[in-house]
Amino acid sequence: MRAGLLRFLAPLLLFAGCQLLIAPDEVAPPSPAACQPLTCEALARLCGTAPDGCGDQLDCGDCGAAEVCDDAAGACVGCRDDSDCAHSASGERCHPGLRTCVACVDSIDCGGDPASCDPATHRCRVACRSDQECHSFPGAPRCDAGTGHCVECLSSADCLAPAGLCDSTTRACVVCRTHADCPSPALSRCRDQASCVECLSHADCASGGRCSASSTCVQCLTSADCAGASPHCAPQGRCVECVAASDCASGGCDADGRCTPAIDLGESCAAPFPLAFEGDLATAAGDTTGRDDDGTGSCGGGSSDLVYRFTLAQQRDVEVALWPADIAYRPALFVRRACSVPDEEVGCGKARVAGEPATLSLHRLAKGTYFVYADGLYATHGPFTLAVRQHPGSPALPETCSSSEALVFDQKGDAFAAGDTAQAASDEAGSCGGGASPDLAFSFQTTRRHSLLAVASALDAGDLYQPLLFLRAGCTAQELACEASLQAPGSTRLAVGDLPAGQYTLWVDGLGGSAGAFALRASLEEPLGDTCALAREVVFDSQGHATITGSTDAADLDFTSEGCGGSGPDLFYRLTLPANATLTVTVHALDADFEPVLALLEDCDAPASEVDCVQGTGETLTAPGLGAGDYWLVVDGYAGARGRFRLELSR
């Protein structure tokens, strides 16, 4: 029988009026770290769009009214081609080098002689004898008597700011002719007569600075210019600690180029792990091992914990369950409205024993944000799966056998249901009790022999509900099994090792008049080997070895060893040995409270044919010199114990 069938609800979470199966191995692993997108600044782009490296496009802005964006360079320019200069007052040609609109690029644009294109001003020069002959020529209103050409200026009085100086050689208005024309200490160098800039070479920059392509002094041009605690050169020309998260040992890199610590989601109220609902369900996998203790619930806790956050868009009923992956971990969980305020707790739930889930039912929670603590009792901790489900309420469930709800078994042989007997009437009673408690009925049909294990667990840790289960054949009074919980709130386990094909009704009742919300799981398996007739065969490999895992949890009591005792439920295994064989079998208990008894029989139906037996986990049964033929191994439990085991055999 599968090991998952043998623990309380693991891996199971059932909520009122809904069916839900969530196994820890079905929970998706954490998503990979999010892609860190590039920025326009990091790409040195001032305009246009560009890929951000994560599948999206960056919008780096637009240029001014007199400029257009060079998409390839990501820079604002005067023009990209002649079409951008169709309505420009500076001319209708786009100079390929300057990327600005001009009157001419070469003499062809000026119609040939006597006109020509001035290489300095990129304006057509026309022969003249007076200024009057130049008035009709845009951009060149003065006649240079020395050359006989229309020019822009003869003196600075002809120029307007910012190009307020007349160059005596080109007769063009310029911003500056020499460095002396740039009086500002911050912009003291004349670049191409067109602008006053900060630097033209590295020597113009103080304190070892570097002169960039834009003629500004920066701290660095490449990372080779940086050292020490700031070894990377950012696109802005600053030496920084990092330019990408990969430059940091852990965490990320912020906009100022500083390494930031990794955000440890869930470690505290400062960064609770967000739970995202898919429909009405949110799940997460975690591990409290090595975590801090940030809070304690009213029902216990105080161990290392993790904090989760979920938000309700409207008033809802909420069910929360946390089940451990380690049988030594006894979980607890509690929910608060304010993460760090104990008085804001809205509910607390804890596992009945280690290895079982902690569950919590919260009714009519108002819209808003809530915080779930995944905690542990008695300093226990470990990996777990957490599930939160929201729903509007619990629908009415059938209360009689004739109108019972069908249990639908999946391909694994599992069926699930949930309900609240407090909303039902008292219709039936089992041989172990239930006459004073309300009850609900669930039906199923089998077409061949199976073993059955059913578990009903109280969902509300704050009530006194003691679930009771009894199984009947069809809608008759013929009872096949009855079990009740002796604890409140409790969990009840009902097992039938050999169930013939037929129609059955499983009743969920209560002990001593108790009632409440419950989760129900029923599982059908192949017959367990519960009798000699149903004994399972041991198959050895080519080396003469075999390993068997199983559980006596759903078996019946059929056998007691004459040499070692054993009053628990038992299972039978048949094996065939060659002549003069030596059989060695080691038994291991897989549950801490299970003390196994192992016996070897020559005749399954004759306890007196016992060859040998051992008691206790880790014990080895050795039987030398056995004759050829069939033998039977019986796994029993000392003092009525039942549980999971593993057998290691060799012959």
C-alpha cells in the first residue's frame, strides 16, 4: 500500500463542500529568478525603442521638435536623410557626417558655376558686388568684397546668439573661434567652433578623469579605469560596485550601482511570501529548518517559522492546511490580520501528532490582507506544503443512505469529500457509537476485491468534534466495520483488509453527540495479503535478493507467532526456495511507534509449523538448510501495534 495512504491527510487537503488533492511532489518548484531588464541608461540610448533583454521593448523617449531619432544609435540628430529636411529653414539636404540640415553638401546642390558649396558653412556661395545682390540668398546676406561671394557675416555684429561670433576665415557665424571665447570654467574648451564643452582630451579633466565622446569629464570610460570597492564602470561614467546582479555575490544591483542583499521572502513580516490564488486555491512549498522564530500562535508554535501573505477581494470562508514531509515535524499554523500583532490572530491550528497536518477553518473572513505563519511545536521543523482555499460557504450534503453522495475514486484509487455534520440530522448509528450525533452518508461501488482505508479528520482545531466512521453493505444495516476517535478534535481511521465487490455506504458520524466540519479520504487498494489465501508472492532477483515495503495498517488480525507473540494486524507473503537454501530476512519499522514481529512458516494454515521468528525493528531472521518448496512470511505487530515496514530478503 502506498506510504501516502498511511499518514493522516498527507498528501491531502479537503475543504468544506469541495474536493482537493495536493501532494507535495505535485507542487511546482520555485520559479527561476526573474530576468533583470536592461535600461535606456545602461544602453546609452536617448530616444527610440530597444529590446530590454527580457522579451519586452524599452521606450527611451522622443526628441525635441527640431530633431529626429537615429534608431540605430539611439541618439537625437538634426536629420537622418533628406526627407527630414524638406521643410527646414537651414536647407533641404541632410549632411551625412554632421547629421544636420544644410543648404548644400557639394557644388552640384548649388547648380554649378558661378555658385559653389562652401565647405565650412555648407551654404551655396554666389558671386556678388554688393549686399543687395545677396538679399535673395538665404543665410548669406552679406557680400564679401574680397572674394566676391555672398557670406553669412563680415563681423560679429552680423551674428546673433548663441552663434554670435563671426569667423574671419569662413565668414560664418560660430559659437566660438578659440578656447578664449568660452569664458565658463565648466565649459572652457571650443569644439569645432560649434559649442563650448567641458573637455576635448583626458588632460582637460581633473583628478584623473576621462573625456567622453560627448566631451564631458567622467570618472571612467571602461571598467579598466576603476578599482577597489567600485570596480565597474556604469554607462553614466561612474565607478560603481555593480552594474548587474551578476556582479554581486548575492542579491541584486540597485539603480545607484550598489549591491543589495537578497530578499529572503517569508523570513519575517518585513517580507512575507505572497500567496497567489489560482481560482480559489493558493499553494506553496517551504522548509522551516534554520529559520528564525518570529511569532507564536494561541494554540502553540514557538519554533522556527515562515510567514505568508494572502488577500481576499471579498468576504469568504477560508480553509488552511499545512502538512509536513518529515514524520518528525509536528506543524502548527496561525493566521493574523496584522502580521506582527498577536492580538490580531483570527485562528490557530496544530497537528494532533508529529507527521500529521495542521488544519484551520476560518469562517466569514472580511476582505483584506491576512498573514499565515507556518510554525512548529516542541522545536520541530522541516519541509512542508501549505495550501489556502477560499470559498463562499458549505453547500448542503446528503443526510440519508438513499440520497448519499457518491465517492468517486481516481486512477490512484483515492476519493475525497468534505462536509459539516453540525448542519445535518442524526439518522443512523454504528456499533461503536454515533446515536446522539448528526451524520452524513457517502456511497461507493467496487467491481472486484479491494482493501479499504478511510480517514475522517476534524478541520476546526477549536471544537470538540470526535469523528466516527462505520461502513455498511449497501443501504442495509449490515455493518462491516466501525471506528471512532477518542480525542477531540480528532481523526478516525477505518480499515478493511479484504472487501468483496459490491455496493457500500460509508457514514461520517460523531462520538458522544459531537459534530463539526471534517475532511474525508477513502482509498481502495489491491487486497493486502491479509490471509493465507491472499498471500502476496515474493519475487527474487537474479542475485537472490528481494525488498518488500508494506503496512499492516488496514489489515486484520489472523495470526499470532508461537515463539514471538504478536497481537496486531498481520500480512502474509509466499516465497519459493530451492533445496538446501539459507533464507535471511531483516525487518525494519518505518513508523516510530511500530514494533514488528516476523515469523517464517512451512505451512501457512498451521501456526505450529513455525520455523523461526524475530521481534523488533532491525532484527534479522536466518533459517539455514531449508528444503525445496513454498514457505510463508508473516509480518505482525507486538502488543497490537500496526504500521509501515520494509523487508530485505536474500536466499
